[in-house]
Amino acid sequence: MKILVTGGAGYIGSHTVLCLLEQGYDVVVVDNLCNASEESLRRVATITGKAATFIQADIRDTIALDAIFEQQQVSAVIHFAALKAVGESSVIPLSYYENNVAGTVNLLEVMQKHEVKNFIFSSSATVYGEANAVPYKEDMPLGNPSSPYGTSKVMVEKIMMDVVNANPQFRGVSLRYFNPIGAHESGMIGEDPKGIPNNLLPFVAQVAVGKREKLSIFGDDYPTEDGTCERDYLHVMDLAEGHVAALNWLNKEQSFTGFEAFNLGTGNGTSVLAIVNAFEQATKVNIPYQISPRRAGDLPAFWANAEKAKTALGWTAKRDLTTMMEDTWRWQSGNPDGYAE
Ligand SMILES: NC(=O)c1ccc[n+]([C@@H]2O[C@H](COP(=O)([O-])OP(=O)(O)OC[C@H]3O[C@@H](n4cnc5c(N)ncnc54)[C@H](O)[C@@H]3O)[C@@H](O)[C@H]2O)c1
């Protein structure tokens, strides 16, 4: 089976491509490299001994996509390609809607033309918005996220539901990720943020290698156990395996048509301070930090109800916090400048 993976050179995409190749899938990666390097895929090939076909193209480019679907007989699409910086999305919202929403519409149109019906989408816990109570469950209503990035994820999920209504053959799965961290155990691939990291652990790791002076913790007066925000951190390899589980589920459930959402998280919240402590313990590296004002739009705490993925997909997050920290450190200390030559 050949799977087309958009954004497959990126952080989560490259780990998922690795799992797909290891499971015997053929993989075609389409990525415009706006936030990634082809080096990630070269390293995936070294680790697995198998190579994905790489095509540098933009998902908004109809002609390029059409040619790719013409040449490659793909049976499913896993769609990672998106812009993902929450803060930036408030500064350049139109770029986010154009890339994440219009790009996905274009991809779905080309899929429809070539009669590719299986679609797995990278969604996010942010779709639950502020109003839903934790832990988040898939049957809760879609919320109003505080950023254009989050809104773009809600919009794509709604578009998928509309496509289902118009095209009963469509099989759409939305995977709502919680907070992926960590790296492949080889230390050869990992998260390589351009510029200042937006996410906690890449920032911590860059402080640890001396690239940044200290960590800012945004708020320590939240209504949580230690006052810092709590998130549901899961290992990126568990997340990658969740995609294979979703794909296997689509293959098994041949009679399924429609739209289905699954949370991919551990079901536990961990605070920012607990992450810093766990990193220090696992790596024996001290992380200097300061407490800064709260960041607009940050929710105090959220985590997944992860039961549906367990029951339906047979998937649970297996790797613990120590493994997440050790694997992050192996990647960051071995590649202080990421994939840069
Ligand atoms: N990392 C997280 O914490 C997180 C959480 C929830 C959801 N997600 C979603 O998961 C997906 C992957 O995230 P990631 O962390 O691996 O990010 P990433 O930036 O590493 O990966 C995204 C990839 O898409 C590519 N891309 C972007 N726009 C494109 C376009 N128009 N055409 C072709 N390629 C394009 C980028 O070059 C990059 O390789 C995204 O959709 C993101 O919104 C991520």
C-alpha cells in the first residue's frame, strides 16, 4: 500500500514516515520544506534501510498535486502539512488560513478527482476550545480556539464533515494530538524548530545545550498543583504509531465511511515545572528559568480522555516521561544545530 504523507519531512511527519516504512508501507512525501529539511528523510532512510519517495511541492499547487496523484497510485493520505506557530497565527492570520485551510481544500479536491478516499488529518486538542471541561472527549462540541491556528484546525474538521455529507465514500479520520515531545530513540531525528522555539521542551533542550540563556515560564499562579500550566505530553513515537494504528483501522474497517475523531494523548496532565524537573533528572543538566507573566490564550490545564483510541484503534501511549526526556536529550545534544550542516 502506498501512502502519501504531506509535511512528511517535518517533526511528527518524519517520525510517522519512519513507522510506516518499518510497517512495510510505501511512502511518498510531499513537503515544500518551509519548516523542514530533507535531511530528516535521509536519516529516516539510514535508520530503516528503506527510503520514502520525496517530492518537493506545495499542497496549494493544484497542478503539482494533480501530477503527483497521476503518477503515484496512493491509497491514503496522511496530512501533516500546515503552519503551526500559535502566536504567529495571530500576526499573519491570512497566511494560516491560506496554507492550512485553502491548502487542505485543494488537497481534498485533488484527492476527490483521483478517487482517493482515505484521509487522516493532523488535528489538535486546541479544537476543544476554552468552554469544554477536561478531560477532553471526542463527542464534545468543537470549541472556539483562541488563535487563528486553532480555528484553522476546527475549520478543516468541519470541512471534512461536509465532504462526508456530499461524498458518502469519503473516509476521514481526525487525530487530535495533545502535546508531542521527544525524538526517535536513535537520536538521529527530532524536532528542529527554526528560530526561537514555540514549544516548551525544544526551548528547554536549547537552554541545556547553551543556545539560550534561560527558560521563561509563563505564569505560576494558575489554579494547578504547582501554579504552572498542565498539558498532556506524549512521546512523538507513540504519536507516530497512532497514525499507523489509524491507517490499519481504516484498512480493517472496510465498511466504514464518514468522519471519526480520535484523541491521541496519554490521559495525564504534567505541569511545566514537572517537565523541567524531569528533564533535569533524566539529563543531569541544570535548567535556569524565570517566571514571566501569563501568555494570552494559554489555558490552565487540559488533557485527553484517551479511551476511544484505546478501544477502537488498540492504541495507547506507552513511553514514559523519563523516556521522553532522555530521547529529547540524545537528539538535542547530538545535533545542537538540528539538521543544519
Ligand atoms: N507539534 C505539535 O505540538 C502539534 C500539536 C497538534 C497538532 N500538530 C499538527 O501536526 C502537524 C505536523 O506538525 P509538526 O509539529 O510536525 O510541524 P512541522 O512544521 O515540523 O511539520 C509541518 C510540515 O509541513 C510542511 N508544510 C507546511 N506548509 C506546507 C505546504 N503548504 N505545502 C507542503 N508542505 C508544507 C513543512 O515544511 C513541515 O515539514 C501540523 O498540521 C500541526 O498543526 C502539531
